[in-house]
Amino acid sequence: MKKLLTLLGLALGLTISPNLSQAQETTPPATPKILIAYYSYSGNTAQAAKAIQQKIGGDLFAITSDHTYPQDYHEMVQQAKEEIAQNFRPRLTSSVKDIAQYDIVFIGSPNWWGTIAPQVSSFLEQYNLSGKTVIPFITHGGGGLQNTVSDLTAQCKGCQIKPSWDGYQTSLQGLDDWLKSLNL
């Protein structure tokens, strides 16, 4: 019977495994589930998060808290500076339903006094991201990354941190090339 099937397969241009019971199935690799979580004070980080989602897909999640800041920029900067010095962590008012479903988590924050915003620190403390790929994206007014990524990495125990992107104010320059370099 095996010879007959082999001859039939050859006639049809097919190859038949000599051991039919050990035929191997091939399944395509699963598409990773992506979350794009961000905190945005002025809208710049939200703009970057939405651009990332538009380019690669994924679920968008705005990190929000019960904490407010003054409308005046200089007053806000002073308050944020004091909060960061005191290791302040605001209570979050938004939540991710099932963080376990995500394989890749983009985390966006403005650079505030050389580090991530307290809301992002609260997010990192609230969710266990160990074993996940975490990809930071940072917006700033000219300060660059400074300690944002190293501080985020220190708070994200057991995560695989990928190279980050930083954007000056509303500029999304380099975003496309950065996303391509991540091979998602």
C-alpha cells in the first residue's frame, strides 16, 4: 500500500512521507499581542502613541490618574519636580483588563526632570510585566532620554527592554525607522 501511495504521489509530483503516521504539521507563528500604554500631559506622548498604533497596530491604553497639575506650565514643572524628588506615585484611574494577554508592551512617557512621569512609575508598579518585551518611547522638550530608560528598566523587573525612541515635542522624526528596526 505504501509503494502504491508513493508511486501515486510521484506521478502527481508530490512527495509522501514513508511513515505516514509521523507527518508533521506546520503552523504559522502566532502574531504577538501588542499594548501601547502611555501617559501624556500636553498631548505629545499621546500623539506618538497613536502614530505607533497606526503603523503597527495593537491596543492603545492611556495611563490616567486621580492627580492633577496646574494649567500654568511653570507651576506644573515645579510640582512635577517636587513629586519626582519625593518618589510620588499617583493612584491610577484607568486599568488594563488582562495584562497577561500581551506579549509586547510599548510604554510612553514624557521626560520629566530626567526620568519618567510618576504616572508611568505607578503603572509599572501596578502591573507585572516580567517575561514581556517592553519598548519605551519618550517625548521631551530638548532633554533627550537622560535617565528615563534606565529608570524604567530598573522598575520593570524581569522585562526584556528593547531600544527606545525619543521624540522632540511634536516631531515624530525617526519613528518609522525605529519601528522597522524592532522587526515587529
